[in-house]
Amino acid sequence: MDDQAAVGANGPEAAQEPARADPIAGELVTETFEYDGGRQVTVYVPPDPPEAVVFAGDGQLISQWGGYLEAADVPPTMIVGAYRTDDEDEMVRIHEYSPPFDEERFAAHESFFVEDVRRWVRSRFGVALPAERTAVCGVSASGELSIAMGLRHSDIYGAVFSASPGAGYRPPAVMPSPLPRTYLVAGTLEPFFLENATRWADALRDAGADVVMTERAGNHGDPFWAGEFPLMVAWAFGR
């Protein structure tokens, strides 16, 4: 797929920060990394010691969802949100998040996400949970990132949460093994992204993975992403 097709495939990015209860009981901690001239990561630290951790792309958005977890009956869960690029060119974000387009840029971001961020979380917060208590999460283009990270690093991320994934990254002819448990969700008013999510759900099921595929009323960027998040966490980590 060429770059122009990729823009169309991932669609306009309309996600807005969802409303949440404020103030939260937990804490938000932000650090700036050297990667890409200064990339931020925000961590939601739950009020009780974390029993699970979710690493996420599009961290400006997903790191703010701790209030949803506090309102739900889920184990204390840390959210580690790595921010997307500040570049206004949407293709830069897609090249970081989706493997097929720019191997070098994807690999650089992968190293930052998988190695640098996890190392800092372990050092700063003393959190290094096993794969069965660790998930990777994303929405839209970062929904592709979450699937890619789960498939490439199932020894680290035991669960994948992918909402409304784009179509740049598609199921490979031969799936890796083992496969992470995967929870996909998409909206009824975003048929392109619903098709992408369903494609991945079918391919992963055919390969023997544990898969949940949920279809919700909503459009691309609607708050159903945030509303689904506690259900994802409950499915992966209990309660």
C-alpha cells in the first residue's frame, strides 16, 4: 500500500479526550525521553499497588483513562501512555505505528516503546509484571501498533487491546507462536475500521488465539473507546 492509500486506510483522526471523573484518586506522572527530539510518556499510577500494567500508544489520550478504571470493578492497573509524534503529517505517525511502511522508523519507535519505556517504568515505579499481567493498547493507527507489538513480543505483552485498528498492517500469511490474547472493538458507524477489526479477529481465531471481538454503536473517536477500556482490563486481568 502506498502512502496516499495509507492515509485513506486509517481515516481522519477524530479522537478526543473522553470525559472522566475529576479529580482521579491516582496520580499522573509525565517524563520526557530523548527519542525523536523529546517524546513524552504519561503514567497513570493507581491509588493501590498495581496488579497489572497496560502500555499504550497515543498516550496523550489513553493515559487519561484511569478514572474509568477507578469507577469499575477491576484490579489496580497502571497505564503507561507513550505520546504520538507532534508532527502534523499523519504519515509520520502511521510510519511509527504500522510495520509495512517504513521499517527503519518503525524499528526505532519499537525500541523506544518496548525497551526504553519499560526500562524506565521498572526503574521509576518498581513495576515489572509478567506477560500474563501486561497488556498493550491502541486506537486507530495505534490499534495497529498494539497488534504488532503483541505479535512481535508476546513474551512481554500477554494481552492486546485494539480499538478501531487501521488497515495498513494486516494479518500475516503465517502467524507467530505463541499468540497473545486479543480484545478488539469497533463501532457500527465506522464500517472501514469494523472490517479491519473483524479481519484480525478472524485471522487470530483461525490461528488458535483467544479472541474477543466487540461491535459497539459509535463512530471513529467516540467515547466508546474509553468506555470499553475497563471491560478490556477486566477480561484480561480478572474481576
